[in-house]
Amino acid sequence: MITPYLYSNQEVNTSYPLDRLTIKLRDVEKMKSTSDWNIPQQHTSSYVFVMVTGGEALLTLDRGSIHIHAQGVYSCVPESTFGLTSFGDEGAEVTIVRFDLYQELHDDPDTLHVVKDTPVFRSGKELAVSPTVQLSFMCEGIHNMWHSGRAMGHFQAHVQFLQLLASLTEASPPLKEDSQMLIQRTKDYIDEHSNENLTVEHLAGMAGLSPKYYVDLFKRRYGMSTTDYISSLRMNRAKQLMAGTEMRLRDIAHQVGYQDEFYFSRKFKKAMGISPSIYMNSRRRKIAAYHIAITGHLLALNMIPYAAPLHPKWTSYYYRMYGKDIPVHLSAYRIDMEWQSKIQALQEHQPDLIISYDHLRPEEKEMLEDIAPVHYLTFSDHNWRSQLQTLAEHLGAQQDAKSWLETYDHKAEQVKMMMQQKLGNEKVIVVRLLKHQFTRYCSPSMLEVLYGDLAVKPAHTSEEGEIYNEPITLEQLDEMQTDWIFLMVCQESETLSFWEDVQKTSLWQNIKSVQNNRLFIITADPWLENSPLANERILDDLMDRYR
């Protein structure tokens, strides 16, 4: 017999309340979308977990809304409403799990009571996710098992869900009710008063929390510490003043919240990688980067371009890190497919100098040279070091190039030693998946960084030359018996759908590298760009993976 029951706080073991509950998994749904999607507001009679494994979204609960983010788990209670809307241009990847809770009471052990309310899961509460919990992997496993069609599929999905629940409830103390609202209120206050003397103690007092607990909650919700958030607001305001006014550096420092201009200069250089004076000069000399990789060359020379190709998907790193600092955003959609719009934007904004690769259409080249002087880099020269030095000489930034290359080489040596310890004599093949086709793949960055600077041993050499893109079947990949696979999955819907199906096949699961968990997922950005900054990010990517 099952009857409804509302929990009271006195009747639950607050340390491990799940020990007294019976859990029934009802449904598992997975959504992937790049942008402009939504789940209409709907009523739920069960508990709902919204688990975000990529991107951002807006979760609407009854009449309130919450900005939710990757590696976040959010709960909705029975007899409430919820809906989801994409946030930003990159969309989100979300797994939605519906489940019911029951409890057997001491005075009536023959009856299971439906639990409609519990302090464990409050509507809109974010559950703590331990850094050791592989949320994306666990959600994928639960979803795949639930929809596998196997005789024990639902049971095994239920077991995996219980394991996830245990990880979530034991990760850290749950958030207090209304703490999300209190943290949001202090953030709003910071947004309005970032130029004032703000302390953690003062902000924690506003929220009625201890400073340590406040700092933990703030970082968990916004992905950065309170002090880093305040600094970012101040730096962004300072950059606006540098670009739009003739104010002196000392006055800018005072206006954004720093009484000591030298301390401000150190903070600015730490945040931006360049001094305030260099930043201001780079904004006054209007240099346009005509191609995406040119941006990576200019930034390595401590020069922020006046114009550059920017797009939240195709150049996500530059868009996120420098989108507010680059005044003119050129088209970055489908590389070189919208060159007329780039020409039109440059004609309108009149840069002082344009940096471009030399592989242009005659008409495009003629129109570009009518706008401003153009300095060309050789597109067929895959040696990014020589390209950087050539550009530095033209711009009078030889010392910047020298310093940057010294820093890069030091980091590359560290990563090389790390990978030699991890890989030894084992070999690597890079595989790319586009639409329904796998290819053995080597880009200029892979040649220069992976097989060059890091001396990784390739599992394949091609008759096409050092740069290649050769079709390969899964059967052929299996026959290679390679030690490691570095896999690049193109991020468009047809490819992603095919990739999801491939992972379920026994052919894929039986490949040596897959069985041995030696599959490393890489992304087009930065692995296809071949600029100084992109190649440094490849080093960072590998260092994070193998440290």
C-alpha cells in the first residue's frame, strides 16, 4: 500500500537521509542543443534532477528563474512546474531524471508513504558535485542503460542513479534554503559597488553566513572566488575607461577602486598579461587581424587587435576572453566563406594596418589593400615560430616575440617530460570524426606541437605527406592496435548524433585504446588553429590531462 506523506524536519536523519528512503527511477531524458531551444513550463508529479554536463541554461521553477551551469545538478520537487531555456549562443547539454521517493514508517511498516517534500531536495537547490564525480560520464551511462532495451536495462540504470545520488549527497553539506537568493543578492551588490572597499567579511555578513561558507558557496555558484569576481569587474571597467577616455592611469585606478596605481598596474598585468600602458597603446593603433590565427599571433606580441574574426562558437576562446576588448568583430562563420562582410566591416571602421595570410582571392586582395596597408604572412609556411618572428619584426616587437617563445619552450619542455613519463614508447594516432566519416588526421599544430615539440611517437605515417586527412573505418582502426587515440569529434548535430550511436557498438568498445581507457578527446579549437597562443593552449590541455 502506498500513501502520500510530507516530511517534517524532525523525522529525517539530516546526516544521511537517503538511508530511510526508497527511490524509484521513472524516466531519463537527454537533450543536446547549440542554441535557441527550450522545454516549455510543465507540471511534475515526481522529483526532477536537471543535470548540466555542458554549456549554460535558464531553469524556471514556478515563478522564479535560476542561471544553471556545467557540472551543476539542480532539483525540482513534486507538484511544481519547471522549464528550460538556452542561455547564450552555445546552448547546453542537459540530462533530466525523474524519480519518486517513498518511506516506510516505524508505526506502519507494511505501507510505503510517498514523500512529496524533504530537506534533502528543495526546488531550485543546487547539489554539491565533488570534483571527483564524472558527472557527464555518469549521466551518459544512466541514459544509455535506461534506453538500451536490455532485459535488465532499467534496473542497471537505477543502480547507477543510486550511485550518483550517494556521490551527490555525500559530496559536501547541502546548501541552506534561500542561500542561492542570498548569494545572488550579494553579487548584485558587488555589481553596483565594485569600486568600493568590499571585504569578504562584509559580504558574508550581508548574507548571514560565515566568511568561509560564503566563499565556498559563491565560488560553487559563479565559478570564481569573490575577490576574483570583484577584480574582474574592476578590470573590465578600467579597460572601458582606457578605450573610451583620455583619463590618466592614476585617475582610472582610483575610479575603479584602487588607491595605489602601481598596485593596480600589477593586478592589470597579471589579469591581462600586458601592462596598462601597452594595452592603451594597442587600442590606439588600429591593427586588424584578418584571419583567426592572426589573432593568436598578435596576442602573443601583447597586441590586442582592433578588429578580428570573432564568434561565440567558431572562436569561442577569443570571443570569451577578448570579445569585450576587440571593438570590431569580423565574421568568423565558416572560415573564409563570408569574406565580403569582413571587407565591408573594415571599410566602415578603417584600421591603420591589416595582417592577413596570403591565400586570398585576387578580388579580395585588391579590395583589402584599398582599405589600409596589408602585411601578409605565408599561409603555406606551417612554422608558426618563423611567422611570429616575421610579424614581430614588421611591428617592432622582436623582444616580445623572444620573451614569448622562451616562455613557450620552457612550458613545452615540462609537458614533454610529463608525457614521456606517461606514454613512454607508446604511440598515438589522431582521429577526426566529421558527419559519418572517421579519418586519420594530422594538422599543422599536431605536426609542430604533438609530434615536434613534444616528440610523441605517431602510430601512422602517410603517403600524403606530413599533413594528411585519410579516411579510415573502425575495422581498420581496430586492426592498428594503437596505444592511444586522440579523437576530435566535430561539434555539429549530424556528427554528434552519429558519435553517440558509435559509442554503443561492440566494434568501438572492443578497440584496444577504448578498452584500456586511452582515449583522449580533443577539440578543433585550439588543435586546428596553429598560432602561438593556440599552440600554448594545446600544451595547457595536455598538461591538465596528464599531470
